[in-house]
Amino acid sequence: MIASLISFLDNMRLQTRISLLVFLGLIATLGLLTVVSLRVVEETTNEIVRERLVLAEVTASHIDTILNDVSLHLAALPNLASFDPNGGDLAQERQVMVHSYAEIGSYASSLIFLDTRGKLILSVPPKDLPVGSDLSSEPYFKEITNASEPNFSNAFLFSLTDKPAVAVTFAVKDGSGKLVSFLSALIYLDSSFLTGLLEPSTRLGRTGHADIVDGNNIVLASTSPVEILLPPHHPGFYRQMLAERKAAVKTTSGSDNYRQPDSRHVMAFVPLESAPWGIGLGASEEDTLAPVRRVQLQSGVLGLLSILVALVLAWFSTNRVVRPVETLIAASERMASGDLATPIKVRGGDEVGRLAAAFDEMRLKLQTAYHALTVEKSRYQGIFDYMADPVFTVDTSLRITSLNPAAERMIGYSNGEATGRYCRDFLHSRDEHAMTGCQSSCPLLPDTDWEKGSIISTEVVCSRQGNKVPVETARAPIYDDHGTLVGVVHVLRDISAQEELNQMKEQFLSNVSHELRSPLGFVKGYATTLLRKDAQWKEKTRQKFLREILHASDKLEHLVNELLDTSRMQAHTFTIECQATRIRPVIDAAVKWVKAQTNRHSFAVSLPPKLPLVLADPERTEQMLRNLLENAVKYSPNGGCINIAGLVEEGMVVISVSDLGIGIQEEQLEHIFERFHRANSRLAAHISGVGIGLSICRSIAEGQGGRIWVKSTYGKGSTFYFSVPLLKKLDESGML
Ligand code: ADP
């Protein structure tokens, strides 16, 4: 429970959390204030109750004093006269009564002298009451006792005056203690005498009121508008109080005829000591507790106001703390998402300000490091992407994790397609019995010694399209920042060109040796024959042998010249000296030279009658023509006619040499002008050569500002063309 509460608090926004804590603190303070104010209210209430009781006691004491005064006067009268109804002249009694009435007349309405049977003997003032009236049936008379103390009656309606009244009666006794007569002081209740005694209740506020009730719970006097001789407004309260006859303060319900009939009243009751009556005074609870309510209201309003002010202050102060923290959080989120450029702005030298400054410094360092990292990464990425050699990396399970475009081209899979594949899917050993480098020299193998650097092995890459490319593979380990081996980088080098070159070199050497061997054999054979001492040769035979030797020497010279030209071409010292040249004699010379070497071929030269002069090196052009004608002869093993033609076309003289020989396969056409390249078709298999003639021809044709090309149909023959620029441009009629 507590743990979940703590986690709930932890998940709250900081400002909400602080505000909540401040709020709870305020609530606790308010609670404390409430307890204190309740205590104050209680004490104030007690004080009010005490005051009310004191007021009631003071009033009661005042009434007691007056009633005692009346009693004392009545009790003093028998000392001044006998008050014996049968005593004859009652002048003395009348005088005494008049005198006494003069003293207590402000309290008592009338003094009456009765015989023991209730017959009115005298009354003062005398006008009011007819002498001789029988008062024995008056309620108060019936209650009179023989006690020596004055009797206080309950309220009654005095029949002679038809007024409500109470009576204080004193039993007069003679010297032997025998009852002689009664002396009563009547107090009319419709006079303001008794009500006037209740005047202190007016201090109790708007609803303040006071009552004097008799022992029968009948109102003798009241400051509220109630009828005399009726029960009071709080009959239950008075009944209980009269029964208990002790001073007390109680809250009682209101009753009819009040302005707020349902309101509750706080009433104090004090029994009178002189009479069996009691006085009650009080006011509505609202009036009574008005000061308390004021205190409550004031403290409530004050409390609420202080909470409000404290809340506003708490909100602003937490805001000042939380806002910079939130700024920091936003900045850190920006940094996490890669924005290291935006500065962190938190002012102030407090803890948060210092934290923000440290954070900003960290951002700057990160930005610098990130920049350096980006540059470095870009550098490596550039190397990786633009490296001519294929490169790919694998993880420890030998699955590809990345590869560069060169590797994509070589294996035929894009980066996305290749990622996750095993390197063994396309990296194979050169022959099925050998192991791949992955099996023999991979850094991931347990006992590979990497201190010596990367290990190089030779494999074959089998591409998606089925091509096989021989490669040299260099492997190097990839470590993470803890030095743990996490993968291997493979750098492949396509060695197919190198292998092809080696093959070509070997082929070239074998071809050259073969080409050298046969004329050399001729030379050696004929020379040896001629030198034989045991043989005498006819001059004709000797001449024939010497011609053969010369022919073989020409061949050797031709071959050596071609080799020399090739090496000059490589050294860029191959020279072409162009001049105004007549092409026909050049063609004739070349045809003548070739004719001498074959008797199975015929030659047909068809040139326009007037071929314009060309800008060419005549010797090199003849060399080129000899080569083309020699090839036409060589690659037409079955003989046939060789056509040499010429025409003028677009500022050039184009010469063609056609044969009806073995022809050239279409895929070879683009390669035959390359150095050392020999078309290895079935038909050309037994025809020797070194593969440099056409490359020299191309150098000559292009060196003169023209070009060389071929059209051929395999098995049917070939036509080689070369163009030579005209010395001068022709006019529109085709003339110089
Ligand atoms: P080679 O010494 O092999 O003849 P060249 O450079 O003269 O070298 O010729 C290159 C290749 O071109 C030859 O190996 C041959 O396959 C092809 N070739 C050249 N001329 C002809 C031709 N007239 N007919 C068929 N093939 C030819």
C-alpha cells in the first residue's frame, strides 16, 4: 500500500508532486488552526454561558432583595398594630398599612388585611377593594399556610380586580401563637414592576428575553410578548428547572410566537430564594453565539485566504524550481533525439542553474565529439562505399552485417538482401577439396593468431547470377570497446584480371616461342644442310635454300619488329610520321609482299581511279596493310580470294581487306584489337600467332587520325576496314 503510494507519487509530475505536498502541509496547518479555533470557540461559548448565568443570578438576586423587602414590611406590621379583626377600631391598623404601603407601594399594588376565614377587613389603597369581600375562594388564599415565614403564591386572577396577580402573605399570630389574621401584599402582574426587574435581558441582543415563572410554570412577568398567566415559551425547560431548582444554562428549542420560531435558545435559569419562583433569561443560539460565529467566520475566512495565498505562493515558487528542471528535461530529450546544436538556457546561479551550465558544457563536448565521430564515420563510410575492392563484414555467427557497393556488384545482392546471409553462401574454395579461408584462417576460429595481422586466402565468389570470380580475401577482426571480438571484416580483391594476364603471359610466351621456333628451325635446318661437308649442292638448290633462310629471317625480323613496336607502344615511343601519301603504291607494295608468301590465295585490288592523297605514314600504313593481308591469308587456311578495296568517305579514305576465311565469333569482335588477345575459336585453334598484330594496326590507324574496325561472320570470312584522313578536304563534287 505504502509502496504503491510512493510509486504513485514518484510517477507524478514534479510540480504536481511538490504542489501536492505543499497542499497537504497546508491542509495539516488548517486542521491545526481548526482545532485551535474550535478550542477558542468552546472557551468563548463557555464564557458566554457563564456571563449569561451571572446575569440571571444578578437579576434573581435583585428580585429576591425586593421580594424580601416586601416580606420584611409585611412581617413588621403586626409589631405596630394588633391586626385582630375583632379588636374594634382598626384605625391604627389602617394607619400602619398606609404607612407601609407608602414604602413598598412601588412594588406592591395593594396591601390587604383578612380575617382567618378570608374576609377582607382592610385594604390599602382602600378605594380598590370593597371591605367585607370574601376572598376565601381566591386561589392564593387556599395556598396560604400558617408558617411564620411569608407565603408567596403562584399567579392567579384576582377576582375583585379581575387582574392577574401574585400575593405575599404573612400569617399574624397573637402572643400565644394563635392565628389571628392574614396580611397580604398583592402584586399585579399587569404592572411594569416585575417586568422592569427583567431589564438586564435587553443586553442579550435582538432575541434576548427573560421570564419570571411561578411554581406552576406560569409566567408572572416576561420581556417577550406573552400573555400573563400562560405557560412560558420554553415550558419544558422551565418545568425541568423548577423541578430541579438549581441554577443552570441550557440550550432549548424555541417555541411559538417568536420571530424565529424554530431557532434554538440558550437559556439560563436561576431559582428565586425568596419565592418558589424562578427566573429565566436567554436569547436565540444565533444571537448568543454571534461572537463565536464571528470568530469562526473570521478564522475560516482567514484560513481559506491563507491557504489560497500559500497555494499561489507554492505554485509560483515550485514553478520557479520546476520550470528550469523541465527546461533541462526538454533539453535532455532534445539531446537524446540528436539535437546537440540548441543551447540550454537556464539562468541563475542556484543548483539548477549550475546543473544546466554543466549540462550545456556536456552538450558542447558531446557536439564536438559527435562532430568528430561523424567526420570519422563519413570518412570510413566514404572509404567503405567508394573502395574499388569489395568489402563485407560478418558477425560472430558468420552472418553478413554490411557490404559495400563493390561487394554488392560482385555477389549480385544488395546490402539489404545480403544482410543476414552466411558468407559461405557465396564464398567458396577454389576447388572442392580445399578449405575456404573461413574454415582455415578466419579470426573467429579459436586458434587463429591475429598478432601477425590479417590473413589472406584465395577463394572463389559465386555470384547470384552464377558467375565465379577468383578473389584474394583479407580478413581482420572487429572488436567492441571492451576488446571483445564481435565480427570480421573481409576485403576481397578480384584477381581474375591478374589471373587472365598471367594466363595471357604464359600463352604469349608459348606463342612467341612457337613463332620463333619454326622460322629458326628453318634457318638452322637449311644452314646446317648447306654446311654439310659430305654434300655438294647445286647452285640452284643452294639458292633455294638461301631464299628459304632469307624468308625465315624475314619472318623472324617481322616478329621481332612487332615485338619491338609493342614495347615502344607501351613506352610511348612508338612513332608515326605523317606526310602526303599516295595510298595505291602502298597497297600494291603490301599485296606484292604477301603474294610472295602464298600460292593458295588470289588477291584482287579495286580502288577508285583517282584516289586523293592522304595524310599518313607510308611505312606504317604498309605495315598495317601487310598485317591485315597476312591475317587474311593466315585465317583463310583453305585459300581463296582476298579483296582489297578503297573508297572516299567523309574526308577519309577507307581501305578494306576482305577474306573468305574462318571469320570471327561475335563476342570476340570487341577484343581482337587488344594486345595479346587471340580469338580462341574452334576454327582458329590450329592457327599460330602472338596476338599483337591488330593492336599495332589500331595504334597506327588511330595515330594517323583514322580508325580501324571489323565486320565478320564466323565461318564465312572477315572484312577489316581502316580509315586514313585525306590530305585536303574535297569540294562538293568530290574533287580536290
Ligand atoms: P595473331 O598473331 O594471333 O594473328 P593478330 O593481332 O593479328 O594476332 O590477330 C588477333 C586475332 O584476331 C587473331 O588471333 C585472330 O583470332 C583474329 N583475326 C585477325 N585477323 C583475322 C582474320 N582475317 N580472320 C579471322 N580472324 C582474324
